[in-house]
Amino acid sequence: MEDLLYVDGGNPLSGEITVRGAKNFVSKAMVAALLGESPSVLRNVPEIRDVQVVTSLLELHGVRVDRDVEAGTVRIDPADVESALVADIDTLAGSSRIPILLCGPLLHRLGEAFIPDLGGCRIGDRPINYHLDILRQFGAVVDKRVNGIHILAPNGLTGTKVALPYPSVGATEQLLLTAVRAEGKTELSNAAIEPEIMDLINVLQKMGAIISVDTDRVIRIEGVDRLVGFAHTALADRIEAASWASAALATGGDIFVRGATQPEMTTFLNTFRKVGGEFVVEDEGIRFYHPGGDLHSIQLETDVHPGFMTDWQQPLVVALTQARGLSIVHETVYENRFGFVDALVGMGATIQVYKECLGSRPCRFGQRNFYHSAVISGPTTLTAAAIEVPDLRGGFSHLIAALTAKGTSSVRGISLIDRGYERFTEKLTALGASFGREAPRR
């Protein structure tokens, strides 16, 4: 029952909530602290499960982690890093894909690392071969075993040249965390340049790394012998901010997202306005609201930064079910991200998915038999249903749908939402949402 929420929909969300540091940055910055020879302090840290997982992983390796949850600060002291038991690491395997990013720092500190079978959201093919190939190019020896992968650096790590076939965020993070202390120079072509990547570079530079980023997606790193701890305030979570913005649009509401910042959300804000939403940027945050009248259908294509972020797509699709006309969404980042629309269709939405690229350009999934384009016809009235959360972003999108729908929906699997949305039930209460842990009496 703890993983089940009953949601009474059909009422606008209105009020104020706060977003803190980005899930996709904070966990990586905590891993980066392993590289320092002195303690690090990270501020604006959200209370989400991914932070708990990274904390546990670091503590398994002898790192002291002191958290002040209310203040949103974490102090990490890596002075006594040690190897962890395989069985202990394996207990966290299904919870996060973070363990792969510990490899570079652990190879520098201990000469070895272990990766269990990796979990994470099931939204498409997210192979770790990019990561392993990168580690091999630095000189690591990768030994695949039954219960995971053992990695050694018998001769240390040496700088290299890497050209990614796709600007993968995870692979770019892996290279950065490995290259900063590798001997010599490293060059990465076709790198991801998301704001969270740039903030990670800021952290590593504070630690003593030498990193340059060119305008053609080339990152160059000069390896250094030692790094020190950092003090840093995490950038705001642009995904959570956009999710609440979409909730305001879908429910006809008005939400002030304290902590949201404009620079990282420029592309989303443009799209939000095209759909018919309005926003006001203030020093302390951004107000998102439905101004009344019809929402507008749009054509949308997800892409790597600075394009429209794939994690913004799912919450916005719920709002598009309330827009007049045909909206077309072409997903180019994750090939199976439209699995969540089945629940929306069950609630009355008119959505059809296609294998063809229904966008301005063909993408890498166009000839691979994946349903990666969607056509949404609206506006449609959503009705309450029993919903099973499929993944983090899809789960929050289902929650938005339940808040938009007429009647009481049951949303099962809400613990997945805790991975990336801090205290989301408290925020729902602050916005006037009606929900509970028990089914309403008839």
C-alpha cells in the first residue's frame, strides 16, 4: 500500500513549490569528490533516492558522507577510500546506474573497480559499452564475470582520443571523471554539453582539473597529478521545474517554481509559450500558468542540448492531450520512451505511435523498428484509471494525467518517482492536490 496513491483529478494545481539541485548533476558531483585529496562540500542537494544510493555506494568504499537534509548540504571525505565487497555493491545494482561512473575515480584511487548488473529506468537501450570502451582506451583491463565486471589499471591510466558515435551524457561523464587524473592529454569529440555536464566541469576545475570546451563539441583535458576537494552549489533541476510547469498547463493551474532558472530552460520556455502557456521569470524562480483559452498543437522533436530535452517530453505530452489540433512528437534520444502513452490512451487520450521519423530529419531509430514518433489529437477529456508507473519521468507524467483526469485514479509504483522528485507528495499538498494512501469510500 505504501507504493500506491489515490489521486482525485480535475482541479487546477495552484501555489508555490521549490526545486533544488539537479538529479543528473548532484550524483555525479558526489562521485567526483572521490578524486580529491581533501573533503568536498556540495550545496543545494535534493532529498531523492539517487542521492541516497550514491551515499551508500561511497560509504561502502570507506568514504565518510555527512548529510544535512534540511539544509541541503553534503560533506564528502574520501581520505580512507577502500575496496568494497562485491555482494554489498550488488545489493544496489537494481537501484541506479551510478556504479559505472565510480570506475574512473576508483581506478585512480585503488587501481581497481567493480560494476554489478546495472538498473535504471527501462526506456530504451542504454548500453554500457561506451563506458567500457572508454576505460579500455585509457589502459584499463576489463574482465567480465558472472556477477558483474571487474576492472583493473595495472599500469595506471593514460590520456587518449575518443570520438563518440552519439553525444552520450553518461559516456561524457565517464571520460571526464577518468581523464582529469590520467597521464597526458585527452580529447573527446562529439561530447555531450548539457548544463549538468558543464556544471560537472565547473566542479572538476575547482578541484584543480584543466578542461576546455570548444564550440564544436570537443572537450580537451590535461591530466594532473592531484586534485583537491571542492565547495559548490548545484544548478537547479530543470527537469523537475519543467515537469511542474507541464502540470500547471495540463490542469489549468498556476505554479511558482522557486529555484527554477531561465538559462538552462530556454528551449523549454519557448515551447511552453508556443503551446499557449505563460511564464514570468523572477530572481527567485519562474511562475508557470495557464492563461485561459485553448492550448495550441505543436510539432516537437527531442534532441541533445541545446535541443528540446527528452526528459521534458513525457510530462508535456500529457498537456498536449488538452491542446486543440494534432501535435506531432518525434523522440530521437531514447527509442522506447513512448511506452507510457498506453496508460494515457486508457484514460481517453487520442495518441497514435509510429515507427517512422515524423520530424524535420531522420534519426538513428528510423530504420530500427522502434515506435519513436507520436501523434496526439486533442483536446480530449481524461478519465480516472488504474495506472502502473513504468519509469521515473513516465511515472510523473502519469501522475500529471491523474491530476488532470475526472475522478479518482490509482497510481501504483510511485516509489520510482522518489528517484528524481524531492518530496513530491508534500509539493502536491502545497499545490492543493487531493490524494491519499487509501481508496476513497463510495
